[in-house]
Amino acid sequence: MQDMIKRIVEADSQARALEEENKKAAELEKQKIEQEVAAIHQRYTEQAQAEIAKNDAYLEKRFARKLTDVAAKQESALIKLKADYEQNRDRWVDEIVSRVTG
């Protein structure tokens, strides 16, 4: 009987040791998975930031070109308006005066 109790206690002790070992292994695997998740998250974040920076540079260049185009169109319109003014100034003044004095 003594021998049977000794074997039961020994088996229980081995089972507890095995359970503890499994808990440690599970915890190590959990930590490993968490590290992998963090690494993947970091990698995707860096890729996204690089893509955003690339898109920002593209959009800035595009905006600068559009701004240059608009400025050129405004300059062209201003030159045309000044030319129209110089060409028609006297006629417009005469017309305004005649309409006012009627």
C-alpha cells in the first residue's frame, strides 16, 4: 500500500512538473507571437509611412505645376486686360461721360 501511495504521489509530482513546463512553453509561444505581431505591425506602419511620403511628394509637385499654370493664366489675362485698357481707354471714358451727361 505504501508503495502504491508513493507511486501516486510521484505520478502527481510528475504531472505537476509537466503542467508547469507546458505553461512555460505556452507563455513563451505567446510572447513569441506577440513579438511577431509587433514586428509585422511595425513593418506595415513603416511601409504606410513611406507610401504617404511618396504620395505627399507627388501631390506637392502636382500642386506646384497647377499653381504655376494658374499664375501663368492670370499673368496672361492681366496682360490682355492692360492691352484692352490701353486700346479702349479713351473710347470708354467718352462713353461713360456721354451716358452720365446724357
